[in-house]
Amino acid sequence: MAAQLSLLAALPETKPSTAGITEIILSEFGDDQSAILLPMLAHLTNKCNDRWLTWIAPTGISKTLLQEYGFNLSRLRLIHPSKTIGKTGALLWDALANGCSHTVVCTAHDLTDQDCRQLESAAIQGNTRGLLLRNRQAQ
């Protein structure tokens, strides 16, 4: 036991990686979800001063609404992609992999296991957290 403890003490202290993908499943995106999601994202814009929170967001999110929830707009990169699914996927992968953001948020539908593995790899490459928002599938 003492030998195991001395081995552990000899290991360099490492911080766990924060890079990777987290998924949040929503019943639907509406006022109830906005009341939870927007303060959480606003907190993330105020947390880190050296990198962005990138939000690949639906249209209709106003600057006034973001300010009401306390977003630090100087640390927010808001992207409104076209309706093309492939383009959104490419934007998401690039935002995760380039390392300019501490967190990338995107609404994601119909991702395959392979898509998720590729996004996870991009997040690790960029040392970035990915936050994927999904709607619960109707039963």
C-alpha cells in the first residue's frame, strides 16, 4: 500500500481535460428551455477572457435578449448558418478544431455515431468543449 501511494505521489499533477462533447436533450426549444439555457451560456461568456464562446445559433436571437441575460458580447461569437446541414456540420467541426473557442454550442440533429466521434476528435484537437443541443425524439 505504501509503495502504491509513493508511486501516486511521484506522478505529475495533471488537470483533467475539459475538451470533448456534451449533449443536452431538450423536450423542445421554447421559453422554458431558454430560461435554463441562456443564463448558462451567459455564464460561459463571462468565465474565460482568452477564448470565445461560439454559438452556432438559430436566427432570431437578438442582441437585446443576450444583454438581458448577461452575455459578455465581447466574448461571444454568434454564427447563423444557412439551412444547409452539411455546412452547419463543417462550421461545427471547424469551430471545435481551431482552438479559438473554449466552448462551441450548436443545435444538432440526426448525428450518427461516426459524426459524434469526428466531433469529439475535433474538440480534443482544439482543446474545446462542444455542447450539442438536441430535441427529444417523439416516441
